[in-house]
Amino acid sequence: MRNTTKRTDPLPDTFKSADEAAAFWDTHDITDYEAFLEPVEIDVDIQRRHFEIEVDEESFVALRAKAKKQRRPVKQLASEILKRTLVTA
């Protein structure tokens, strides 16, 4: 059964900083403040897409070893290899 005697702190009109807002929301539940929520419309322009592909274990192990040797993320090295091999061919 829901506790209806729960005391909700007042929602500040403004926050002095993003850190202050974060601290407030870290310790408060947004569902206690639903009456203050307003619908908004946003446009999202996704500039970059990520794709997932399967590779065999031997290829991945070699790729990971090379990336580690170069001190780079595996996904970055894989992307560069694919670009170099496919896009500029």
C-alpha cells in the first residue's frame, strides 16, 4: 500500500548551478513532482550512427591485440581499418 503521508520538499524555483540541480535530483524522486512537469517538443538531429557487426573470434583477438599495442579503443581501430579497406578502395 502506498504511503500517503510522505512529505515532499518544495521544488526550488531556480537552481544556482547545474551541480545544485543535480544534487537536488540525486536525493529526490521526480515522480513526487509530476504536477510541475510540462510536455516539450524537441528536434533531434543524429549526426553519427553506430552499427554492430559480428566477427570471428580469431579476428577479434588479433584486432584487440593490435589496439592494445597501439593504446587505442578496439572500435576506433576497427572503424579505421574498415574505412581504409572499403571506402578508399
